[in-house]
Amino acid sequence: TFEELLSGILDAQWIEISGIVRNVDTNFPGGFGRWHMDLPVPGGKLSVLLNGDKPADVAPDAQVRVQATCFYLFTQNRQVLRPMLLVPNRVPVEVLHPPPGEAEELPLRPVGSLLEFSPESARGHRVHVRGIVTRQDLGTFVWIRDPSGALRIQTRQSERLEPGDEIDVLGFPKYGSFIPALKDAAIFQKRSSGKPPVPIDLPTLEAAFSHQADLVAVVATLSDVQRLPDG
């Protein structure tokens, strides 16, 4: 478990652990590994650094087993920042189950169902959603809505989208917040273009809490402007 790893008793120990890959980075900087992946375990998420060649079937949503040396990043006061695993060269990553290939291989989920209890959300795998784009911060975030609600998607994908585009999205649900979000290597595919979505008119500012992550409009009187250091 993540708590066992945080305790420090596994420092320099040879361990074995399995999980579902959340993210893979082949351009990982630093001198400890040729590539990197994030692997969730009970209680948290681990960084795994690997020195061998990356197998083609090690990708987000694959279930893998790794054998590695455990070590730690810590402060000058010997406080653990996070544990890390280092897989030496010639030690293979065992792929227990490859990831689904396309969005069509996963059932389509309504946005509003992502934080509800369901067998699909309990598996720890990616989910498939579809919605209309309301906003994009290129290479960082995309916001979408469907008839059941709105959703923020964290993605590195650099394809430009416009409000009104319909997209399919694969990503891992983020839990522990009042509104759903998708993160960890979320990917999207554009299906069609359409008219820009109409914002939801809010009768009061408090009504915004019922429409988080959605496109809204509110009528108000400007009372003050405060400039920030970054503009």
C-alpha cells in the first residue's frame, strides 16, 4: 500500500507491485530513468522510473506488474516527499491486461454519472464520455457538457477545438471533489462541429454552485476592479 511505502521501511528494498497505468512519459527529464509511468496503488499514486525499452503495450489503462527498487525523495529535515520505484535495465514490465484500443470498446457514460457509485467507476479504468465543447485552454484543459452535466478534462492533446464541437473523451475520473473531472492522460477525438453552446442564465450568483464547470451568464453591476501582478 501507499502507506507502507511512505513509512520508509522499504528504502532500498526489492519489491513487486501491480496496478493500472495512469500516465506514460517517454521524455522524462533527469538521470534516473529512460521513461516514466504513474501507477496508482491503494492510498496513492507512485512514480515508476524505468531503464529498459518501453514495451509497445505499456500504455495508459494497461494493468501491469513491476519489480523495482524503492527509494525516496525527501527534504533536508528527512521528511518524505514521495516514494519512487526504479526498474533496472533488463527487468521486464509484465502486462497483465492490455488497454482497450478505442473509445468504442468502452461503454458511453453520462457526465453526471461519473461520481455516482457504479461497477464501472469502481474498476479504476478509464471511462468514455461524449459532450459539446464549451471552452478550451489549448494543451491543458477542455470543458464539455452533455444533457446530464458539465465536465473539466485535463489533457496534453494540442488539437484545437471550438465551442460547439462534439468530442469523445477517454480519461480517468478524479474523485474527492464536488464535481467530476477527467485527468491522467485524457485523450479526445472530434466527432463533429456545431453552433457555439448557449450559456445558462443564472438568476443569482449562488446558482452557479449547481452549474460548476459549465458555461453560464449572470447579470451584475460592476463594483470594483483589482489588478493582479500577472495582469
